[in-house]
Amino acid sequence: MFGKNIQISFDKDNLFLYAENKNIFSQPLNDYPRLKNATEEQKAKWKLSNIGIHWNEIDEDISFESFLYKNDDPLVVKIR
């Protein structure tokens, strides 16, 4: 879905993923404090894995799946 030739960028509050098919996905940096507090140089040192994006220097991983979550907080599960 995302392809192998993705690009990423940041603004003050968000991470943007530009997929190979030209779709744009985003994640709030508040969900990833290590990434939010990283320097521009650290943010630029990312690599793709089979399941997402990895920043080795700051030990951060973001799965591709998490870009598809519909709710605001993927860690919250609603139980009825």
C-alpha cells in the first residue's frame, strides 16, 4: 500500500508519510515524544523496515499500520 519509495517530512506537530501512490498520511508527534524531541539530524536518519519506519539513533519505530488507525489514540481500546 505504501510502497518502497516513500518519503517523510515533519512540521512542528506532525510526521507526514508520502506513499509511492501519492497518498499522504500523517501522525501527531505528541504520540512519539522521542521523535518530537529529536534533532533535525536525528529525524533525517530513518530507514524502512518490512513493517514501518525506524530511527535507530533514538530507538523509535512507527508501523505502517498505525497510519491507518481511525481513532485518535491507537493505544486505547474501547470495551463494551
